[in-house]
Amino acid sequence: MGLIGDGLDRAVQQAFTRPIPKTAGAQMRYLVRQLDGTRPVADLLGVSQRTVERYVKDQFKHPRAELAERLADAVRARWQPVVRSRARKAAAARGIVVETRARFGFTAAPGTTDDGRMRRLTQSLPGEYAGRLFSAREQGATESELSSITAEGLQEIYFKDGGRRAGGLNVEFTDIDYIDFGLLS
């Protein structure tokens, strides 16, 4: 998807209680059970149905690098749905930690602006923003929508200090170098 969507997925994956299957055959068998057949798995991965069947029977053991990556991503996206759901609910209740290096620019009082500059921030966002991020992610929000929710959270918590300063400040969150999320325990 994008930097923010992938970061949210990685945060939820931190809650997994078991690792995903290691071998290509075990991963294929898992997907076949999840998608109810070899045809949907073949369509998902962009390979033939016969290729999927061969991996399921362990006749093929070592997929090409790009297929191995698609296969692991498909398994990871479906792995432990109950644990994933619990982690999202917990993040909506407790909050989430955002670590990013991005360009932050500001628009304050009418006619004033501060040129954006690269900043590295690590900030805990309350459950309200975490819940909005995960809800938007589940509903298929675009990367720019996720970015605006993240920017709003950082604006309110970090730059405005929860409403104690910089009342009319609007933060622009652009040129994301990296972003990572962590679940609060």
C-alpha cells in the first residue's frame, strides 16, 4: 500500500503469538485452507493452479524471490485474524507510538508561514487517533487520508501540546522519509 498503511500493518503484526509458516509448502497449504481452494490462491499469487498444487504436495520447495515475497505477504495479511483484531482494539483504547522522520511545515496566524524542515519525532498518540487510523485503514483509506489523520494527531499532541499552546497552528506533514508505529502495552 504505502508507508503509513504498511507501518500500521507491521504494528499489528507485533502482537502475533505464533510466527507465520516458514516453508513455501506450509504457506501454500495455509492459503488454500483460507481461500477454499487452489484456484483462488493461484489467482491471488499470479501463478498457475498446477504450480500451487505442486507447492502444496511439496514437489516444489523453493519459489522465485518475487513469488516467495508475494506468498509471505499474502499469508501475513491473513495470519491470526483474532489476534490482529484484538491488537487494533487495544490500540484504539490505549494509543499508539509514532516514530517518523518527515518534513513538517506550519501555517499559523493569517499571512504567516514557517518553511517546512525535516524533523525526527517519536510521539505517543492517544487511542482516539489510533482508532481512527485503524478504522480508516480497514475501510480502504488512501495514503493521503492516513497521512492527514497522523498529521492531525501529531499537530494536537506534539505541536499544540494538547491545546496548551499554538492555538491557530496547522501542521503540514509531507516528504515522509520513514514512519513506524508501535502498540502501547
